[in-house]
Amino acid sequence: MDSRISEILKQDIEKLSGRSKAEIPKSEALRIVREVWPHLFRISEPAPLKIGIHKEMIAADQVPPMLIKIALRYFVEQERYLEALKEGALRIDSHGKYAGRVTLREAVGAEMALYRKQQRKLTGSTCDNREFIGRLRVVQ
């Protein structure tokens, strides 16, 4: 990242630093974090992220922890990210290196989250897990 971008990024972070978590737009937090780690936050082709990646990102001390947490939560709740969580898919760490695989439990959890999102869009309400499990089909 060149120094000009770095200064702009610092100014953007400073603008948000006095706000509460609820006042920070999720998309703005994601934009800032994407400038530091563009390889992690590919919107069109997201890769599953390492479990606990927030600790690595916070340790890098480039973006305030609150912005990292807001951005990560927003990103991992996106439909494309959830669709990428298939059993056996490779996870990446903050340096873009492989860091484990998606487990069956995680893949099913992502499918459940996707189903609930779709139900919310269609009906305006969510379904409980029993309803989802009744519709679940395991494909090998």
C-alpha cells in the first residue's frame, strides 16, 4: 500500500473512531479492511477464512479491532461467502496461505444460515432449525 493511500486510510479510520459500533456503517468498515487485506475480502469469489482470523488481523495493528469485527461479521454473513463454505474447501489466513479446511459441521451451518436468509427474504420471518432439518438433504 503506498503512503498516499495509507494517509487516506488513516483519515477514514480517524473519522470513524469516535463513533459507537451501531453508528459505523458495515459497508464502510468492510471497505477499510479490504484496503489493508484485499486478498481476503473478494466479493465476487470469496474464500473461506481461517477460524480465528480476527486475532491475526488485530495483531497486525493496522485497523482498530472494532472495525475488523464489524467488517468480518458483515462479510461472513454475505450469501456468496456462505455459499463458498463447502465441506473440504480450503480456508486462508491473513497472509493468503492455506489454513485448514471447512468441516461438514461448518458447511451444514452455512447451509442453514443461507436457508434462513432466503426464508427471511421470501416470507419476512425466519424458520426454526427443526423446519430446516426436515428439508435438509445430505449429498455426497
